[in-house]
Amino acid sequence: MKLFAALREDTQQGWVWLQDASLPARSIVKITNLANGKSVYCEALQIEKNFLSAYNQSPRISITNPQAALVISGWYRAALSDLSTQAEVSLKIKPSNSWWGKFKACTDHPQIIIRVAAWLGAIGLFLGVVGLVLGVLSLCPRA
């Protein structure tokens, strides 16, 4: 797969652009670098005609084969092991639309506010479960 730099307006977004008809719209995907096993979770948007006409503007390098292209920001390239743009890289991309994949997409997001909110939500869920268990235990008769 050939990597392309994200557009300036996409550099702080939690998505990549690819062309894969088997993925549902705005699917969460797990991208794994097969060379070292590092992975990231993010949202996948589909490369289509309108995206290509906006992306393929001079002096940017044009995408000529969208099926073998991945438009990815520096944040995700760094997380996958400092991958360079215009490089051919062996990546495995698979859908991960479960609750875990959605949580991981938030914790891997380039914006700190999204990562903090995801972790605060997880901590809140944990404390809520602990509170529920302790509340139920307090209602149980003691011997």
C-alpha cells in the first residue's frame, strides 16, 4: 500500500482515507504494520471522485491508484513506526466496529481532548460498576 500525506485540514482528525468497498461507511478500522506489529485504530473514509479532485492539486503528488493508496496523517504514521509518505508499506487493514474498536479509536485519536474524554469515560464506567456492586452488597443480609 502506498502512503500519502493527509491534507492540512485532516492532520488533526481521527481518520484516514482509503478505497475499500467492503468497509461500511465511516467504519472503524485497525491498521497494523506487518513489519513490526504496531497498530492504530481510526475511522476510515472512502476515497471517491470529489476527494481525488481536491487532493490531486499541484504541487501535491497525485493519487493515481486509489485502491492501493492510504491517505494518513503524521500522527498515525508515527504511531505505526515513523512511516514515510510515498513509501510502499505492508499494512493490514481490518474493520473493527465493536465497542472496543470505537474506544481504541478514541484513545488513539490525534486530539488530546478526545483521548482524555475516552479515558475519563472508562474511569467513570469502572467507578459506576464498583458503586453498583457495593450498593448491591450493602443490601444483602449479613449472617
